Amino acid sequence: MPEHLVERRVADPYPFFAWLRRHAPVSAERKANGTTVWQIARYEDVDALIADGRLSKRPERVARYVAGPPGLNRHLVHSDPPDHTRLRSLVNTAFIPRRVVALEPVIRAAAEELLDRLDGRARIDLVGDFAGPLTFRVICRVLGVPDAMNTPELRELLLATVMPTGAHTTPEGVARTNRELHAFLTALVALKRAAGAAETADTDLLGALVHACDGVDTLTQEELLSTAYLLLLVGHDTTLNLIGNGTLALLQHPDQAKRLDAEPGLIAPAVEELLRFDAPVRDATFRAAAEPVEVGGHTIAPGDVVSLLIGSANRDPEKFDSPDVLDLSRTPNEHLSFGRGPHFCIGAALARLEGRIAFPLLLERLGQVRLAVPAESLTWRPTRVMRGLATLPLETLLTGSPSMTTPAASVQTSEAPVFTTVHGTTLVITLNRPAVRNAIDMATAAALDAALSALEDDELMRVGVLTGAGGHFCSGMDLKAFPEHGIPTVADRGLAGLTRAGRTTPLIAAVEGAAVAGGFELALACDLIVAGKSAFFGLPEVARGLVASEGGAIRLPTRLPHHLAMEVLLTGDRLPAARAEQHGLVNRLVPDGQAVIAALDLAERIGRHTRDAVTTVKRIVHTTRGHDESTAFTLQDPISNRLMTSPQAVAGAQRFTRRAT
């Protein structure tokens, strides 16, 4: 199997799927733990097996298989008849057509409200600002989750169970995630019981489930908590991916977006085609052989895991004409994105309704937008089952500029040397010269200086994330672009003097690929560093007859053991991110392509605190660095006293005291 297809299968799985269909439509892989996993790539085989009762949904059939959070796995996705039949009958009433249709005004109002908030924004994240909040609000309404409990922190907690990032990735973090999730679900069930579950059973699903658990004993407490967890997670994640993936597809196929905008009656087949073209579910949920199964000349043994590649089946040319073409009027369209048979997605009607409402509203309300980053720089969440974007940054354009409905040939992604996107209270600053590994020329330096100043001046922004487009962080100054008479200056400082600016807003470096020379110095100037596993650092100036004079030679010996720092400085050799993490230079080492996600996770945790407190901490650290302890305390006191006597600090202390007592 070509290695480059395997490496790209998260960002773009379709060439990988095409190779499997052609060369290995039924293939087995032996995992390190001894489990055999079969990948089924062709539509005919996936369609036949997806409803085959010889494939069990019970994870306990596979030794050493980790299904999900402990104590939360007794639900629809992990059960066979008769348990599956019993559980599905309890949940099904909330998703009958009559009840789903009744949610239309609720969904539309929520979508309109979220889009109202985006009016006037130069840049948005369609996933974080619209698709995520919309779909989570809808499933919370179906379940009957009180508004006060519908928080971004809850969404983060749920998503951490399938794609842990940052603090959620360590063993302690995983254990804490599980404890917090159990505590939330237990509190939610207790709230329903206290409110009288029988009285709300007809109006919200969770009330009905609690009533079933307490009344006729058709649902155990573990099944109740597991089902609530499952519905909260997949009840919004699938539709979030539909809206995110679908919007990206329309941006990349503006002729189809224009067609949908002009023909509102096309929305039903359009949603089906968007579900097929880039399915929100890449692989079917867990299945294992309960008895020998023959497929494609191979025998799948009992206990083997079977991975049904829905994304591959949906692009099979034996089933679909021109499968790699987006055709919003495609009929028939027998895609498998919602499965088939007893395990057909119970929320399919709700997901379709949300799509039919969201896409026309986005075409109408977003107006003229385009991708704010090159498509190849988008980050996809690396989960096995789901396929979805971590973020979808868009930038609004001036009247008369290209839009979602402008022909593709005239649309270009952002050509600015630096662009910014807003994620809540975090500003992501992206160096955008991927052809030269984001080397900094005059225009880039000026744009970076402006972006960092904007971060500092915007009181709504709590944290900044600095990253690079195209798989690399930064390769330093673009010496070929500089005039012969010397190194240019920015705001009366040396170019790399950007790293010495006395800014107080926390800045996180999200490093993928190369961070060398001035790029390493930029990373060292940040407060925290998150790096992909294949990232590397280096100060190769000595090999060019230069010195790392704008921070590297000063900062590196204070961050690394002296002899390691001198090795990097004197040899010019690369420092792999894994080794840098061992010595505390890197805060988080994450899978390749996930540095920005992990940085946003850290930023969200920092952003929970008041801006004054965070910036004061940073000001104290930078002001007192290098001084003896006595002098440091003298320098610290006037800085900290200004904060400690502020009304904000007094109010915070009072809140803490009330909680403690």
C-alpha cells in the first residue's frame, strides 16, 4: 500500500479508499494487541454486511478492545437483539416524524440567532461558531437538558471521550474526564428525577428514559447513563460534521452552491448528496464476527473486528456514476451514511432536517465568504468512526468579491502573508507562505507585527495561537527576499525583534514541521509550545556563518540543559520535538496535524480566567526574569498590588469564599 496514501487518510481518505477498492477490497490488519481488523471497501460488500446479524455489536466479544468510557457502554451502538430492540423502542419515540417536524421552528430560530451573532465579523469558524453550538443545542432540546447545563465545557468533555486533546490525553486526564462525565450524567438524571420524570416523559426523551428506568424496570441505571451519553455525543457530532463537511464541499464547488441558491427546491437531494460526497461517518460503528463470515473469498473468524468503510462505499464507481463529482441533483442516491437495517441511524430524520435548514440559511446569511486558509491546511479530527473538521475558518469579503456561489476558477484562498481567525476568546495567527515554509519577508514581518498588536489591543481576546500554513511553522527570515544593504526593520526593531516585544497577552506556538532559525526564535518567544510528533526545531545559523542573535542564543540555554543547548547552537543539528518535550521545552506533544487543536484546548483553559489576572502573571514573570529574589519581589509588588486591589479581584475573592463556605 502506498505510504503517502496512508499518511493522508485522515485529511483526504478518498485516494486511500480508491486504492483499497481496486487492490484490496477485503483486507486484514493484525494490530499490536493481537486483534485482527478487516477493512471492507466496496459498496456491495459493505451494504451486505452492515445489516448482517452474524456481525455482533457487543465489544466484549473482542478481548482487549476498549469500547469507550467505563460504565457508559450499555447503549444502542453496543448491543444486539433482544437488548438492542428493547433500547431502541424506548428511544425511538423521540425521533418519530411528527416530533422531528415539530422541531423545525426551534432549529430555525437557533440557527438565525447564531448567524445574527456573526454579522459584521471579518472572520468566523463555521464549526465552532455555528455548526457545533447549533447541533448541540438541538440535541439538548430533544433530551431535555436544561439550558444552564448546555455549555461549551460539556461539549468539550464529550468530544474528549472520542478525540482527547491537551490535558485529556494523559492517563490522569482520561480518568478525570471519565469522572467529570459520570458526575454530569448522574446529576442530570437526578435533576430529572427530582423534577418528576413521569411528568416530562411526553415532552423530553431523558425524562421518558428515567421514567422507564424507575417504573417498569425496562432500563438499568447503567443503560440509562450510557444512552444519555451516546445521544448527547452522536446526536450532535454527526450533524456537526454534515454541516461542516457540506459547507466545505459547497465552497469548493461554487457552481453547485449557486445552483442550490437559485433552486431552493433542490435542498432535499442536495443534503443526500452532501451526506454521500463527504460522509460525516467515515467507518461504521463497532462490529465483530460472532461466527465465521465469508466475504470476497476471505473468511472472517469469530472475534475479528470488521471495519465497514462507509466513506469508501459512498465513492464506489460500481454503484455511483462519477462518484467523485458533487452533483446536488443526484438521484437515486443510496448512500450508506446512516447505515441500514436494525442499526440504521435513529436520528437520521433530525440530521436531515437540520441540514435542510442550515445550508439555505448559510447561503443566504453568510453572503460573500471564502476559506481563510488553504484547503490543505485545514485540520480534520483523527477519529476512527467520524469524519469532521476541527475548525472551518472563513473570511468575509467586500461587495463584488468572490463568494460561495462564484465559479471555482475565480476563487483563491487567502493570499495574505499572515491571516487571523477568531475562536471564541482566542485569536489564531497563521503565517501563510507555505511555498517557502513560511519564511518571513518584509510583508510578512509587518503583517505579523500588526496581528500581534491587534491581539494585544483587543480586550475580547484572552489568548493568541501562532502557527504556520502548509504543514510547517516557520523557517526563519527569508534572506533571499531581503535587500543587500541589510536586514530590514519593523517598527524600529530588528525583524526578529518581534520576539522581544513586551506584549502581555499569552501566546501559544502550535508547531508542525519545521521551526528553525528565526522560526525557532519565534516559538521560544511564545509562552507555551505545542508540537506535532514529527515537528523539529533548529538554529542552523552557525552553518551559514551567522549567529542566532535575536533570542536563540540567549533563550535556549535557559530552557534546555546547557550542554544540549550548546549542541544545538554549535552543530546546527535538528532537535526533534520528542526530545524537546523530554526536556520541558515543549508543553504538549501531539499527533501530527493536531497542534492547533491542542493549542486551542490550552487557550480555552487559559481563557476561562480574567484577562487582568492572566496578563499580570505574564507581566510579573517577564519583569522579574534574571533578577535576584529580593529585587524580583521589589519589582513584583507594584504590579501585583494593582491587580489585588481592583474591584474584579475583590469580587473574585468573595465568590471563592462563598463557595468554600
